Amino acid sequence: WDEFELREQFGSRIAFPGANLRFSNDPQLLPAEVSSQFPDQIAGLRRLIAELPDYDQLDLRAPRTSARAYLRRFLTEPLLVEMLLCPLMYYGNARETDMDVAQFCIMFRSIFLEGFARPRAGVRLILKKLVRRYKQLGGLLRLRAGVARLKTAGPNVVGVVLDDGQELSAKQILSSAGAVETARLCSAAAPAPVAGGILSFVETISILDRPPASYGHAETIVFFNDAANFDWRRPAELVDVRSGVICSPNNFAYDAPLAEGIVRVTALANFERWQALSPERYQDAKQAWFAAVQQSAARFVPDCAPFTVATDMFTPTTIRRFTGHDQGAVYGAPEKRYDGTTPFQNLFLCGTDQGYVGIVGALVSGIAMANVHCLPR
């Protein structure tokens, strides 16, 4: 806690038509909200929480099962089921319409029972400290060195060829490129071990001349959906503004306020539609959809437009450019390789396609795969 200077959230909310559920880092708040708004469901929710497996009890190798079916074992109110799934899917689900039970349990425990926290300096602080520690231990970090291909010989990968032609060798290799992308690096003809992901996002960023709490926006994160059913799939249009995530990094319990107000809004988007735009049409589409996303969010939180001094926006093609992931798929492939293995004996996956998602999940994935596959050798 001291090393990362973590600060907890003020409080968050799930907003659906006719119902709002607040939650925070107090695990008793969500049950209290459900008891108030869905009194006949509270016994089922408490049973769900009591029976929820802990991280070390999850059988991540079990066949894929439905989180919706799992929830129906405990809850009979469809609206409550949709509301609980909304933040969990937005924070880590690569599968359309449904969610794996293992992923559901991880995200439910993380978001509703443990809560949100943020370093005052953001994720850059975590990365800075990790890099320093890595170098202290003798690690060599190569930046701006794209990987062109992986050289294979029989059951092993024998070299990593960089874009400039330089070749590196190692006894074991961990790849966070993604399952499909890693297979393609091994050979253009190599069959992908799983189907690639297609879920991606746009995110608008508004810089304000004041903190959001000053004009009535004091919640940390608001997950919204404008219908009783939550439609978690790649949209046919460039963006789906029916649902989204509104987040303010200001609304955490810092010792001193941030220098500027910030509001981010995230919504589902279609990579192929964005990719097909010409440069001119791309810029026009960004302006139009920025406004549409902001208008959608203003239905659920006070509008930040009167206080905005600068804006930015990323799209699925931005994600593709900076991560290399096909389709700008933030959460990777819908089917995970929880053991991290590939067809090659010394090549292992880490990151979202291994099975852990988000910033913390990415860290845990690399640690877990190194411990399992690299250290024993």
C-alpha cells in the first residue's frame, strides 16, 4: 500500500432504468442496496457471496460454463442479474453475451468485495517501480524493439527475430502478444490455438477546469445501461452508446486534490468499422461520436461539457496500434489458456489470453506463468 500510494474510491454505482445500486470498498454496501431495492433477492445474494470460491479455489481448467446460468442459481430477478453482470463484463470479459464462471468469480470478488483503488500518480507509478526493481535484479528492458517473428525448430522456439533483423535467444519465452498473434509470429501458416477476440472500445477524455465533485459528480465510477437487458456484444455501428462506464480519477481519497479535473467515458465499439474509415472520415467520426458518447453519459451524471477545457478520444484502432492486439481486443480471446501452454515446449502465454485481465490481472498472470513454467527449469 505504501509503495504504490493506493487511495480507495469514494463510491460507485450501477445505473439501469428504474434502479440504481451503489457499491464501495465496504462489502456491506451492495447487499444493503439490494436489500432495499430487491428485498426478495437479498437471501440469494448473500448465499452467492457465501459460496463464491476464493481465487485459490477456482478450477481454471474446468470447461467453460455460463455465468448467467450460475447467477440464476441464486437470483430470480432478471434485472438484478443484468445489473451485476454489467460492471464485471466491462472490467474483464472477452466473451460476447455471457461470461465464464471462473472469470465472473474473479471479477465479482475483485470489484464488489475488495473494491477500487488507484495510485495518486496512476498506473505509471506502478510501472516505474516495477521497471526499477526489474533492472535491480539484472533484467534488460528493450523498448521500441518490435518482434517480427519467432524462430522455431521442432517442439521449441529457438530465437526471437526483431524488426531490425537482430536475433535474441532464450531458454524459455513468455509472450503477452496474445494467443492468435503469438501463433502467427511462430509461422504464417501455424493454426491459431483459439479464436481471436472482437470486443473493443472507444474512450473519451475530458480535462476540466475544476474537480468533478464541485459540480455534483462525486462518484468514482458509474456503469450505465439504458435498458433492462444488457447487450454485451460488438456493435454493428461504430459505437454503442446504450451502455458505458463513466470514471473520474479525481474521485478517490487522495491526501490532496489532483491538479486538474478528468472524466473518462468508455463504450463498446467496432474495430472493423473504424479501421475501414479514411483518415478524413476517421477524424469526423471521432468528433461525432465524442459528442454522442458525452450526451449518453450526461443522462446518468452531471454534464461536464460546460467545464471542459481540452478533450481527447481513443478508438479500437488506437488500441491496435499501441498493443498489437487484433481487432483492438482489450480482453483478448474469449477462450483462455489458463495453464499458459502453447504447441511449443518453451513458449508460454501471459496476459489476457492466459486468463487474467486488467492491470492487476496482467501483473498476476506474468508472475504466475513465470513461477509455474520458468523458475522450476
